[in-house]
Amino acid sequence: MIATAGFQPVDALLIAIIIVLLAVSGVLALAETSLVRTSRVKAKALLDDRRRGAKQLVRLVESPEHFLNPVLLLVLICQLVSATLVGVLAAHWLGAIGVVVATAFEVVVIFVFFEAVPKNWAVHNPERAALFSAPIVAAVVRFPPVRAISKILIGLADLIIGRGHASDDGRTGLVTESELLAMADVAHAEDVIETDERAFIHSVIEFGDTVVREVMVPRPDMVGVEAALSVAAALEAALQAGYSRVPVYEENVDDVLGIGYTKDLIRAEHEGKGTDEVRGHLRPAHFVPETKRLSALLREMQDAKFHLSIVVDEYGGTAGLVTLEDIIEELVGEIVDEFDVEEPPVERRPDGSVVVTARMTVDEVDDLLDAQLPQGTWDTVGGLVLDLAGRVPDEGEGVEVDGFRLVAERVQGRRIGRVRIERTGPVESAAEASA
């Protein structure tokens, strides 16, 4: 026979208490996992979808410290009390061997069915588990004794670890840029968003960190006219270049007087003023430092209603110019109009090499080749080649760095126009380097 003592009414009561405690611990274990894994963004999305229990869910995930300690404490109490009662019953029914049986029961039944199973189900069904458990946990947290215990536990935890150590900048509950980028990558991998949508999300998030120097038309590529030229000559230069606005300077491009609008020049010529000096038909020029962020410049352009800015360096010299189109292209990609000469920024050769414009940034090349080229005072791959070579290279001359050979495919005067990139050996990917 199994029993050493008869089954008594008190045993039935203890069994009922054990079942209730285990059921409560299972529900709370499910709640703990699901609520901790639910982000504020996800909770608010469920609220927008008008899902039942979403309102309580949002309230809980906004302050996880208010529910986590009470839930963990109640799970611990339920499991310890139920385990103790199981031991008492096992010893009552089986004697000394009951301790072994009770231990096996606690490991198999309590851990597997009331700890592992609820938590695994919550992991695989996070939305359903969170919406199901949120109203229950919200009711438990509002219970006065539990609320008092919560405050005591939070105070004790703050005393031990210090509130200021939770987050150095106080932004624990906020989603970071890297997390948003990772979300976009995961959504793309799971076919939730398209490749173009993922690229646009990356562009929008990275837009705030981009400075004018990274997108401006550099000084050697600027098209400008001298202030002493006639209106007709300046208009002809602007039309040949295909621009609606051109900088007008006094002696050199460092002394920009203003911006000549082709529509103003056309009107002036139509009124018989084609022989006038163009200096008399200018609009004010806007100057910005090359370190200004694009997001701030875009707002400034929208408020002041201008489309072109002259970019100046730290010494006050002209470094280049930036247009509204340049800024928008940073968000949506290249915009080609009838005046643009279409030369692909990236050309893949049959031999496996890649030819890129020298103005492509090193970060873009890293993304293109899954590499990690050196970073420094340069922004572009052309600047990297110049730094490594130590001079202006001849066409066909190259340098080697980090498993790649960078060849000056085209050299225009003192500038590199195109760079051919060849892989020369094993290279550590950006992902491996950051690991």
C-alpha cells in the first residue's frame, strides 16, 4: 500500500490550496514574461487597434517597476507555500520516502507545468498573453496590501542599487535609434516591409545625424558667375549649366555677393537690361557652416523660403553649396531631372570589382561591401584614397587597405572622380568587427 495514514478531510483542503496556489503562480509567471517582453510601442499599437486589455497593458509597461516586484514576490510565495504543502502531504502519506517523491513532484510538476510552460507560451504568444494577463496584474497591483509591499520592495531595491544607476541618462523607457533600425531590419527580414521602405526608414533615422558637409556640392563642382558679367552672359552660363540659381561672386568664389535667379535674369533681359552688370539683379545669399545638421537647415529653408545655401568652412571660405534637392535626396534617394547627367553611383564589373563615385561616403561604401574602411578627417572614399596615397594619384594608381585595393579610376585635375574597389583577400565584415 502507498499510504501510511488514511486520507483525511484536511488533506482535501490542502490539495485544493495547492491547486489554487499553483494556478495563481502559473498565471503570474505567464504575466511576468509577457509584460516584460512587451514594449511601450507595441502596447500603444494594441491600444490603437482597440484590443481588449490594451489600456491596462499600456499603463503597466510605462512603469514596469510598479508591477514586476509584486508579481515576482507573489510567484515566489505561491511556489514556496505549495511546495511546502506538497512535502507535508507526501510525508503524511508516504513517510520518509515522501521527501523524495515530493522533490520529484515539485521539479516535474511545479517547474515544468507552472513555470516553464506558461513562460514558453507567453514567449510564443506575446500579444495574447500580455492582453490576457494585463487586467489581472492591474487588479493585483491596485490591491492595497500588494501596493504597500510594492513600495517597500522598490524602496529597498533603490537603497541597494541606487535609483541613478538604472540609466545614466534617465532614458530607460525610451526606444533608441539603434533599436528602431533593428526593428526595421527585423520587419524587413520577416517580409513585413519592403526593401525600399526599410531603406527609407534608415534614411529618416540617420537624417538627424547628417551634416551639411556630407551632402553639399563641393567647391570645385560649384557653378558661379562673376558679378561684373552682364545679365545676358550670366543667364547664358546658368542655362548651359541647367541651374535655376547660381552664386554670384566678386573676385573669387570666397566672396559671394548673392544668388542670381534665372527667372530674374530672364525678366531683366526681357526689359532691355541684358547689358547691365548682374550684381544689380541679385537676391541675398544664405550662408551656413559645413557642420550644420541637415534637419535644422531643412527647417530653416522651410521657414525662410529659400532653396540654396552657401556652405562656409571654419575659416570663412566657401566650401561648397547645398540645395533643397540635395537635402531631400538624402531622404528619398537620387532625384534625376532633365539636366542631370546620369552616371550610376555604383557600377559592378564582371571581374567582381566595384566602381563608385569618389564622392560616395565611406559609410556608404562600408554598407555596400560589408566592410569597415578606416575613418578619419575625410568623409568620402576619394578623400580616403588621397589620405592613403599622400598625394593626388595618377589614373590607375591604387592603394591597399583592410583587404581592399582602391584604384583611382578617373582623375580630373587635382580631384579623383571615380574609384574602383577590388577585394584582395579576406576582410573582416562590419558586423564581425563590432561583435
